[in-house]
Amino acid sequence: MKKLLSLLMLVPMMAQAQTNTQPKVFATRQPCAPFSEMLKTPAQYGESMLFTGNGLQFSAADGLPYTGGAFFFVNQDTGTWTLISVYGDGFACLVANGKGFEPYTGSQPWDKKPKEKLTP
């Protein structure tokens, strides 16, 4: 009964968090090292580079923008993935990594009539 009561008390807070329209700033900590060191993470999980791109990130410390390359690695057999940003000074930072990668073949979020429910 205590677990049910705790869950019921949590639901209104979750609903309030989902309806909050305030702009968000999400400051993260990213482990950084020379690019050759950072490549050990995708190699450890048997991931291969899927795509690259150029990007812009804002520093949590001073708010300044930094340009860098984005390298996205995946293991399409196990579903693991790693996103690394590489900067001009040769350092790279682990932006995010995870599991559950699968190619997306549905409608786009901005389409007027999506055929299926989009979930993050």
C-alpha cells in the first residue's frame, strides 16, 4: 500500500514536469581526453562509425560556443552507440552513449499526420 501511495504522489509531479513550458538549459559533464583515448570506448563495444558531422556546443562554464566534429558510432548487432565530439586541439569528449540503437523508418515529428506514436 505504501508503494502505491508513493507512486500516486509522484504522478502529479511527473505531469507538472511534462507541462512546464519554461526554456531549459541542460549543463552536463563530459569526460574528455585525447581523441585516440576516446576511441577506446566505441572500440570496446565493437561499434563502427555510422556518420560524422560538424557541430556547435556551448560551454557550461562560460557559455561560449565551441565548434567540433561529431562522430557517431554504433554496433548494429548489439544496439550500443557512442557520440563523441572532437575539437581542434585534438581533444575529444564523450557526449553520450547508450544502448537500444535501431534505425528509424517512421514519419518525421513535424509531419502533420504521423502514422505511429513517436517516442524518445
